[in-house]
Amino acid sequence: MLPDLTLVLGGAASGKSQWAESLILNSRLNPIYLATSRIWDQEMQAKVDLHKARRGAEWVTLDASAGVSGGLGAVTVDQCVLLDCATMWLTNLMMDETDIDAAQARLLDDLRRCAAPVVVVSNEVGQGIVPDNALARRFREAQGRLNIALAAQANAVWHVLAGLPQLRKGDSS
């Protein structure tokens, strides 16, 4: 049985989304996918199409590119939510010049009140070099703060590196 909130962290293309999907499918609950990505170009469209094809028809996909509150508030106890991913959600906020602190507080509250278990996928972006521009540095700092807040609230935290999941917080039974 999945805990109320699970966080799956990893670098880009680390296998974190596939691990998160497997956690949800193993829960035997009805899978809901909250998609936060915006389609900016053909490359992003191809990535989204690949994710959809991999998940298959049993998943219900909801567009959460404008926000996740509605999707989290609409689920029922027989469902399980994959929020993929917090990094794209944060990117959308920054591009829209949204108050990140207020949006993060709303997200954490929505996650706390969600009727179904939620698995959140997020990128670990703080292990690389210091970005060369102010926007990228602001993003890295905001992503780090978001991941810290999500990990603090989560019952389980997984770190995926090269497709290998490692439990960092919680119980694997």
C-alpha cells in the first residue's frame, strides 16, 4: 500500500518517472496522471507522446499545466495520482511570474488534503554546476526549496539514479 505522499527524485532521464509509474501500478488503485508539462516545441511533444505511450490506456491523464489544485481535489480514495512533474510545475510558475512561495504553500496544502495517495516526481537540479545566469540560479534555488518541502511532508522519498531506485525516507514494506 502506498503512503499518502511519496516523492521520487532524480536527475533528468534517470528513470524516475518509470519508477513512479510502477509504484502506482503496484498499488492496484486506478492510476491518474497529472501532467504539468507545457508543449513548447516538437521535442517536448515527442517526449510527452513517449510518456503517454509507455503508460498505456489504463491511465487517466489530466492536464495540470495551469495548476494542480483541481486535479488533486477531484480524485477519490480508489485512485492514485502521479504528479509528473514538480519541476515542470515550478517552471510554469516562473515563466508566468507567479508568487512561488504562495503557490508552493497551496500545493503542499492540496497534497495534504488529497483523498488519494499521491506520487510526486521531481528533478534534483542542485548537483550540477552553478548556472551562469540569474534566472537559472533563481530556478535552482526554488527547486531545491520545493524538493526540501516535499520531502519533509512525504511519508516516503525515493532517489533514482541511472534507473536504480533507493529509498531515502520511509518504509519499503
